[in-house]
Amino acid sequence: MKLNLGAGLDIRAGWINHDGLKLQGIDVVHDLNKTPWPWADNTFSEVFASHVLEHVSDLVACMKELKRICKPGAIIRTRSPHFSCGVSWRDPDHKRLFSAFTFDYFSDFSFYAPVKFKINSRRFNFTRTEMIFLNPIINPLINLFPAIYERFFCWLLPTAEVLVELEVVK
């Protein structure tokens, strides 16, 4: 089974579409800040979470729930606003913005994290809407050296979002 977490208007056929609001096409309505989530352990082989993780109050609790509801080896694809994106700060419901390295906390890199995931990939996406024609030019450049980009250049050339693929390790 596949879960489209925080689907909003992006309804995916063949997936369980979740959101906090009862919108057309949403299969499960649930507030992600309330645990446990309404799915059994080891239910999903894939999760897509596009622009939803920045809205949860407790990211650590959210990651624990993701690990619980996913099968071993499940893939979790996240899309989250990058901290340099000024537009992302406009939404008063955003609790946090992300770095390309935010999920390192949930990997072997950190001994503090209560749950661990394998990071399969991470990349920046320069823009989601306006000036999308620049993505083929700018995306390869800013993704060459993510740490250098975030340290020295992200405020000169802000990126819209961070895309991270995680693998569930149990």
C-alpha cells in the first residue's frame, strides 16, 4: 500500500490519500499532531509527503509514526520548503523550514535520534512555479555541493524546496 500524506488537492489514484481536512478525494482525515496515527504497524511500502512536514508540531514524533506505519525497506519521499525561501515564511502555519541536511538527525549521523532512516538522496529544487524554466540550469548547479551552497550561496540564490528520499530501516 502507498500513502499520500497531506495530499491536499494532489489526489493520487491507487494511493491512500490523507489530509487534515475533508477535501474531495481524501480517504483518511487525521491531524498528524495526534498520535498514534490511524494505520497499523508495517502497512505502507511507500509514502509521499509533499509540503506537509513543515506543518507538524513535533517532527520527531512524526518520524516515529512514519517508521511505525512503514514496512522495512519502505521508501519515504519528502518535499519541504527550504529555509532560504522567503515565500515559505509567509505561511503562519509553518512550524519549521528544512535544510538538505535536516534528516541527517534521523540517520546514523546522529546518536540522539530515537528512530533511524537511511538517506537515499537529497536535492534542491530551485522553483516550484514561477520561472520553472530556470530549473534545468540552476538545479544542477546548486545540487553539486549542497553544503557549500547552503553555507555560502543560498541567500544570494534562494531555492524553493528540498527533496529527500528516506528508506525505512527496521
